[in-house]
Amino acid sequence: MNELNTYREKIVNAGLKVTNQRVLILSILEHISHPSADDILQEFRNRNRNVSIGTVYNTLEAFVEKRLIRKLETEGGVVRYELTPDSHFHLYSREDERVEDYFDDELLALIRDHIESKGIKDFTVDEIRLQFIGSFTDK
Amino acid sequence: MNELNTYREKIVNAGLKVTNQRVLILSILEHISHPSADDILQEFRNRNRNVSIGTVYNTLEAFVEKRLIRKLETEGGVVRYELTPDSHFHLYSREDERVEDYFDDELLALIRDHIESKGIKDFTVDEIRLQFIGSFTDK
DNA sequence: ATTGCTGCAAACTCTTTGCAAGTTC
DNA sequence: GAACTTGCAAAGAGTTTGCAGCAAT
């Protein structure tokens, strides 16, 4: 229950009205990794809860605007979402749709320092995104 | 004319048949920055040359498979393409659809070295992609 | 001659939008 | 009760596919 209140808080703090759909969408974003809008719709069905696909998109878009979550663009052309992360990067498989998080604060600091000391002409950096494309060697 | 022959060569070397459409598409990729499929179609029209949108997509997909070009996923959901680059990064505007190249070999080396020395568990890196999201301060 | 490519149109997928009814604050 | 949100359905944008005819090797 405590968890649910955290979601409500986040939504209130973002200046949005709290609805069941929004709380559940936030919750799903916490429990499924990088879901697409359709993944979220399916998860509502799995839990016997109702939502329309339009609402899912509307809500996700509202969350993105409020910076509660962010979009990931993928090779497959489907947009995926994730809770706004403590900085991390992404590993993309060349072979399939797999996406994994990769945490490396050291690397992030390295890039940040480099950019800060050097600067980019005519550009102010707001966010750093880094992806590694390659092959997963586990399983 | 020499330029055109270079395009033909690239296509032959990729094991694809040389057609006027393909040569022109390669040429457009060289002269327009990060075009979408539709940008390419428009450019054919500008030059009074004919192509169908299906062919544009087929060709781009063939080129991507042969690694002649690569896809860029953008916030807007439209896929853009570019000639397979000497490594560089991308600057994305938070406000509009603008995308610029950013060259920084030093930074690339930094990231590469870091990854090589440290390694990523269960993952082999094939390609590094880095984007900076922020604001253009020129103009 | 064989294989691959083009053009066209139809189909598909993902996402957005308009609006009436319902909810939240 | 004012403002916002939902659900639904329809529309829109971008991309993919099937196939007959044509072109490249």
C-alpha cells in the first residue's frame, strides 16, 4: 500500500490528477522493464483492469512531459518507456529486440567531465544517452 | 561522373544489383543530412526522377543490412538514415526535430578504452552510439 | 535465362485525436 | 462545479508486403 501512495505522490507532484489508470501505469513501469504502450495494455488485461489504448498513450505522454518517465526509441520502431532513471545506459542486441540496462557511473562521469571541460559549440547538454549495440553472450 | 561510379562500386561490393534508384538514393544520402524515407522521395521529385515509396524503403533496408547506411531513431518516431559514418555522435534538440553530427574522436577513444579495459558482463560491443539531448544556442 | 528490383496498391502497425460521459479536486 | 481524464472509435502517419512486369547480370 505504501508503494501505491508513492505513485500517487509522484503524480500529484507532477501536477496531474490521480486516477487508477495512472497509478497502475506507473506501477507497471516499475515492474516491467522497458514496456511499450501495448505491453502496458496487455498488463492491464492480465490484471483484469480496464484501460483504453488511447489513455495509455495520453498518460505516457503526460508522464514524459512531466519528466516522470522517458521514451526509448528502438530499432523496431516501437516506442518503449522507462521510469526516469538514475543515469544508466542501454545495451541493444543486434539480433533481436532485447534491451538491457547498463549501469556505469564511472563512465558517465568520464563523459560528463570531458564534455564540461571541452564544451560543445553552440549546444548546451541536458542529457546524455549512450547505447552499446552488440551481442548478448549469456543464456 | 566519378562520384556516380563510386556509388555503383559500393552497391556492387555490397552484392546488390545496380539500379538508377539505388545510385540516386546513395547520392541523396551523401548530400542531405539524415533524410527520412519521405525526404528521399521528395528529393526524387525535386530532381524529376521517379521512384515509389516502397522501393525507397526496400532499398534503405537493403543498404542497412549491408551496413552501407544506418538508421537513426528519433523522438518524432520517424526513422532517418545516414551513410555509415566514421564514428561520430549526435546532438538532438529538445525543442524541435533538429539533429546535428558531433565529431569527437577523443571522446570516442575514451569510451572505447573504458569499455575495453572494464568489459561489459555477458555482452560484446559492436557499436557505440552516443546522443546529447539539449538546446542549440546558435542562430 | 536467371535472379533480383521496381512500382503500385493494399494492408498493417503504431500513435494521435475528437468528443461525450465520467472523475477528481 | 470547474477542470481534467477516460474510453471508444475513427483517422493519420509511417512502414511493410505481395505480386506482375521489367531490368541487371
